[in-house]
Amino acid sequence: MRFWLLGALAPLTAAYVVNNGTTCTLYPEALNHHGEAVDDAPSIHQAFDLCGINGTVIFSDNTFNINSVLNTTNLLNCDVSLRGELRFSDDIPYWLSHSYNVVLQNQSTAWLFGGTNVTLRGEGGWYNGQGQAWYTENENNSNQPGRPISITFYNSTNMLIDNLRIIQPQFWATFVSYSQNVSITNLFVNATSDNEWGTVNTDGYDSWNSDNLLVENAVITNGDDCVAAKGNTTNLHVKNATCHQSNGMTIGSVGQYPTMPDYVINVTFEDVKCLNCGDGAYIKTWQGVDDDSSSNGDAGGGGRGLIKNITYKNFEMVNVGLPIQITQCIYTESENQCNTSKMAIEDVTWENIHGTSTYNIAASLYCSAVHPCPNVTFKNVDLKTVNSTLGLPMWNTTIQHEVYQCANLIGEKDSGIPCNRVAPDNYSQGVGGNVQ
Ligand SMILES: *[C@@H]1O[C@H](CO)[C@@H](O)[C@H](O)[C@H]1NC(C)=O
Ligand SMILES: *[C@@H]1O[C@H](CO)[C@@H](O)[C@H](O)[C@H]1NC(C)=O
Ligand SMILES: *[C@@H]1O[C@H](CO)[C@@H](O)[C@H](O)[C@H]1NC(C)=O
Ligand SMILES: *[C@@H]1O[C@H](CO)[C@@H](O)[C@H](O)[C@H]1NC(C)=O
Ligand SMILES: *[C@@H]1O[C@H](CO)[C@@H](O)[C@H](O)[C@H]1NC(C)=O
Ligand SMILES: *[C@@H]1O[C@H](CO)[C@@H](O)[C@H](O)[C@H]1NC(C)=O
Ligand SMILES: *[C@@H]1O[C@H](CO)[C@@H](O)[C@H](O)[C@H]1NC(C)=O
Ligand SMILES: *[C@@H]1O[C@H](CO)[C@@H](O)[C@H](O)[C@H]1NC(C)=O
Ligand SMILES: *[C@@H]1O[C@H](CO)[C@@H](O)[C@H](O)[C@H]1NC(C)=O
Ligand SMILES: *[C@@H]1O[C@H](CO)[C@@H](O)[C@H](O)[C@H]1NC(C)=O
Ligand SMILES: *[C@@H]1O[C@H](CO)[C@@H](O)[C@H](O)[C@H]1NC(C)=O
Ligand SMILES: *[C@@H]1O[C@H](CO)[C@@H](O)[C@H](O)[C@H]1NC(C)=O
């Protein structure tokens, strides 16, 4: 029936899409060109044109060369199997000028993927972003317009991404945007640099303007947020994730644009291991005034909105730079700017958080004076410094206990947070040493 319909309309097509009824199987052009890295993007588009509605697209067990942008959107009832390697070219000038804009922070992507009732399953295959070229070119700088997000799940409803492996992502590995009911299970991301330049901005997963999301069974090695819920992420559930290096589980950053309020509501992160991360479980907002000094994804600040009903539960922290944090001035260290943020934060719980911090600050909770935070609570939070577990003192300090620094928490004394220091008002992301 379906087989007959599409087969009749579109018989065997040109090189390297083998179309059998509603199934399109892709083979790389290189097989026809003595191994030359001929661009497979045209065949891929052809396969999705033929089989993207009520069909199946199979990337066979071969190496595909992706030398140009992919736009496989508006799929419907489509199942995609990835059995080979998708090797994205490292032609930096090409991508800088051709990646598709994704609106947020003027960022862009190498692959726009989307539709309704869609599955994308890794069946032994993987995505190779050849990110080393980007890590080297970027030289630890911040967001760079045109540096592409590996894959963006866009304008999608009812989507399952299972067993996706992304190695050496160019920038953020995955981004869910303007979508709902998107589940990503068994995600594996590994961004590792082999030279002196780091893997800055290689977030594992980011969501924006999306609702009802799941991330389950993820293993992410990277140089930025492991999972980040950005503006207008609602009902996100992250369960069973391991983050290596990384900046842990994040809300934010939000509050960048005065004209676009950010709402992040109903988010649970649970069963998370954070190994040698810079941050662990944290919330980051921009300050309340526009500050041009930052170049992180454009300058910004002054945005309003609400972060509400956030739970961090069952975390094992191993040597984490700053395990727990709220900062309301993530990209500025100017004095007092933390007090200006217009982002309201309420109902945040850290529960069953165990393990070690690298330095003597276990938590830094700074809420904006404009919006002190109600109902921020700790339940069963037990963090030790790495050195204290070894019976060693903290270097260059007389403080030997863990520091919990707080500011502008409403109901602090009933919060369960053992606040023993006032959080300073110029404290941005991460820490690089002990406090006195
Ligand atoms: C075409 O698909 C049908 C049904 O899935 C399968 O039985 C058949 O072997 C396929 N033929 C080729 C040439 O792949
Ligand atoms: C896709 O399948 C649905 C339901 O099975 C059917 O209504 C629709 O006409 C099909 N579309 C195409 C383009 O085959
Ligand atoms: C992607 O392809 C769709 C058609 O499926 C088109 O409507 C859309 O404009 C394309 N997007 C971009 C950014 O080119
Ligand atoms: C998506 O799948 C659901 C459940 O199978 C079905 O009810 C719905 O009609 C599908 N949507 C479209 C647009 O085909
Ligand atoms: C978004 O997807 C819907 C189908 O769910 C489609 O009608 C619409 O054209 C898509 N919008 C864009 C901008 O691609
Ligand atoms: C990530 O890749 C690096 C370099 O190839 C490798 O040493 C490391 O073991 C990988 N990490 C994981 C978790 O597979
Ligand atoms: C957690 O995720 C890892 C990595 O995908 C997997 O190996 C493990 O079985 C999962 N644990 C549970 C309890 O599902
Ligand atoms: C978030 O959604 C609201 C509407 O609910 C909209 O006004 C706002 O612009 C959106 N923010 C972003 C960052 O897209
Ligand atoms: C948050 O979850 C509650 C309880 O499920 C629900 O009633 C509410 O609509 C959700 N809020 C948003 C913004 O989705
Ligand atoms: C808070 O969010 C969780 C999901 O993360 C949801 O189960 C719960 O119902 C929400 N609580 C309220 C009061 O909305
Ligand atoms: C405090 O936050 C928790 C978790 O988000 C929520 O379940 C509870 O209802 C909130 N309590 C009050 C008094 O708002
Ligand atoms: C831990 O102790 C060692 C040995 O005294 C010292 O070199 C190191 O700086 C300490 N680490 C921290 C974070 O204080």
C-alpha cells in the first residue's frame, strides 16, 4: 500500500539513494568516487524528500561526508536509522557563512532536523563533528556567530532520539527549539581536545522555547553545560546522566534580552553524576542592566522572567568546582550588578546531593535584591571538600569547613541551607580557588 504508492511515484532514484517503497537507504558518494570526500548532503536531502513522510530513511554502515548544511524538517511519521558515520567537514569558512540561524543569541546550526512523529535512532552509527578544528580555531573564546550547533531539533512534536552518539561536536551538540514532546534517550556526547585549546561552548544539550522534554541515560564529556534549560523551557525531566568535566546541570543563562522574557518552569534533574565538573547544579541569569562588556552570544542583560519549580535530586558530585550555585550576574563582575537582575527565582530544591567540591565553597546562592528568592531549600545536602576527605587542609586559607554563601534568600533560616557567609555581589560563574 504505502510501498506501492511511493514506489509507483518515485522509482529507483539517482546515485546512492536506494528507494524501495517507503524506505530510502543511503550510501555515500565516496563509494562511486574512489573514496573522494564528495558531499553527501544532496543525496541526504533527496532521501528525506522521498521518504520523509510516512517513510524510513536508513544511513547505511558507511562513512558519509557532510560538506554542506542539512535541512531535514517538516518530516511526518518518519523513522531514521543511523548505521554509519556522519562526518561533518571542518571547512570553517564554509560553515561560518552557511550555517542556519536558530534565532537564539544569533547562533546557528549545521543540521536542522524536525517534524511530527519522528524517530532518529543510532544503530551503531554516529555523528562526527570534527570539532577539533573548531576548538583550535576558537582559542577558548566565547560564542562565535556561525560556529554551528551539531544538530537542532526544530519545530518538532512527538520526537524520539535514541542512542545518538555525537563525537567532537563543533559547538553545542544538541539543541531543542520550538518543539514539544521530544525525548532524547541514551545520548552520548564526547568533546575532547587534543591540544592546549579547550572545548569551550560544547554544551551537551540545550532547550529553548520547548515543552515536555525528556533526557534520559545520557553520558556527556564536554567543556560547557552538560544540560542547559534556556528560556521558555517547561516540563523538562533529566534522569540518569553522567557528566565528565562539563559545567553540569544548568538553568540558563536567561534574562539576556529585555524584549524577550524567559520562563523556565517545572524542571527536574535527577540521578546525576558530575565528575570533575566546573559547576554541578546551578542557575545562571544575566544582570538587570545591559552590559556591553560581555561577548557571550552577544552582549545583553536586562531581561525579565521567572524560574520556578526546579528540583535537583540525587546528585553525586566528584571533585566539582562549585557544586551548587545561583548567580544573577553570570557575565559581569561589576560590583552590585548581581542586585539588579529582573529574573525572579522561586521554588528551587536541592535534595540528596552528595560528594566532593574542589574548593571550600560548597554552594553560592546569590539572588538579586530586586527579586529575593522565596522557597529555596536544601534537603540532605552533604558536600565535603576533596582535601577534607583526604585529611588535608585547604591551601592558603584558615577556613577548614565548607562555605555556604547566601544573599537575598527569603526564609533563609527555614531553608535547610547552612548559610555561613554572605555571598558577595560580584560573583559570576565558577570559582578558581578557596575563599578565606
Ligand atoms: C524492499 O523492501 C521489502 C519490504 O521491506 C523487502 O522485503 C525487500 O527485500 C526490499 N528489497 C530490496 C531490494 O531491498
Ligand atoms: C501518510 O499517512 C497518513 C496516515 O497513515 C495518511 O493520512 C497520509 O495521506 C499519508 N501521507 C502521504 C503523503 O502518504
Ligand atoms: C528548510 O526546509 C523547509 C522545507 O522543508 C523550508 O520551508 C525552510 O524554509 C527551510 N529552512 C531554512 C532555514 O532554509
Ligand atoms: C502522530 O502519531 C499519533 C499516534 O500514532 C497519531 O495519532 C497522529 O495522527 C500522528 N500525527 C500526524 C500528524 O500524522
Ligand atoms: C512547523 O511544523 C508544522 C507542522 O507541524 C508546519 O505546518 C509548519 O510549516 C512548520 N513551520 C516551519 C517554520 O517550518
Ligand atoms: C572521549 O574521547 C577521548 C578522546 O578520544 C577519550 O580519551 C575518552 O575516553 C572519551 N570519553 C568517553 C567517556 O568515552
Ligand atoms: C543510566 O544510563 C547509562 C548510560 O546510558 C546506562 O548504561 C545505565 O544502564 C542507565 N541506568 C539506569 C538505571 O537506567
Ligand atoms: C517566551 O514566551 C513568551 C510568551 O509566553 C514570549 O513573550 C517570550 O518572548 C518568549 N521568550 C523567548 C526568549 O523566546
Ligand atoms: C507545571 O506543572 C504543573 C503540575 O503538573 C502544571 O499544572 C503546570 O501547568 C505546569 N506549568 C507549566 C508552565 O507547564
Ligand atoms: C513541579 O515540576 C514537577 C516536574 O518537574 C511536577 O511533577 C510538579 O507537579 C510541579 N509542581 C508544581 C507545584 O507545579
Ligand atoms: C516550595 O517548592 C517546592 C518544590 O518546588 C514545592 O513543592 C512547594 O510547594 C513550594 N512551597 C511553597 C510554600 O511555595
Ligand atoms: C589540597 O592540599 C594540597 C596539599 O596540601 C594542596 O597542595 C592543595 O592546594 C589543596 N587544595 C586545595 C583546593 O586547597
